[in-house]
Amino acid sequence: MTVSHKNKTFATLLGFLLGGLGAHRFYLRGAKDVWGWLHLACLPAAVLVAVAAPGADWFYQIMPMTLSVLIGFLEALVLGLMSDEKWDAGFNQGSGRQSDSTWPLALILVATLMLGAGGLIATISRLFDLLYTGGAYG
């Protein structure tokens, strides 16, 4: 029985673009992945926060989505930086093919690091602004 071959570059791209919704997890592990569903649960969680606290700052209302996206960036980095041998051992046992990562993966990793680090810094900055000044700076 052959198993479908999972592409590391595509999984990393999914983590970069749609990691906040768990697309990379569903691609790798299927619909039974609990962590993928937790990523997807960020949307109703954000709606629930917005309904429960309509007067709260928008930053707090989208916090579940923000955290899920930041975790998606981190997971994309972990997947993309995994060695091809470890990748194949974890996700491609029985596929009959070997992974061979090339330069597009490096570009996705650079973009992931840039946006992920920038998003994390912006989130921490905004959180401290709201917690310590009440949002006086924005």
C-alpha cells in the first residue's frame, strides 16, 4: 500500500498563508487532527469575544485569530526547517519517494520569519500599550 507523498514546501506554504486556520495540519494529518480544529476554532472564538465584549478594543476582539496566525507562522518555520530525512520519516513513510527541498522553500521561510517576527513584535507592542497606557498611543 502506497501512501500519498506530502510535499514539505507546500506544507510550509500552507502554514505561512493559512496557518491560522490550520490548513497545513489538515494537509499533513487529515481531518482528525485536533490541533488543526483548534486553529480553525479561532474564528468562532473571535466572534464570541466580540459578542461578549462589544465595547472592548478591536485588538482584544481579534486576539484568538492573532494568536492562531502567530502559532501558524511558528509551525511553518518548524516544518520548513526540518531535514528532508526527518520529514520523510515523519510524513512520507511508505510513499516510495524522497523529498528534495529547493530554493522556493528558503524564500517561504524568509517571508515567514519576516512576517512572523514583525507580527509578534507588533502584537507585543500593542498589548503593552493597551495594558499600561489604556491605548493612549493608538
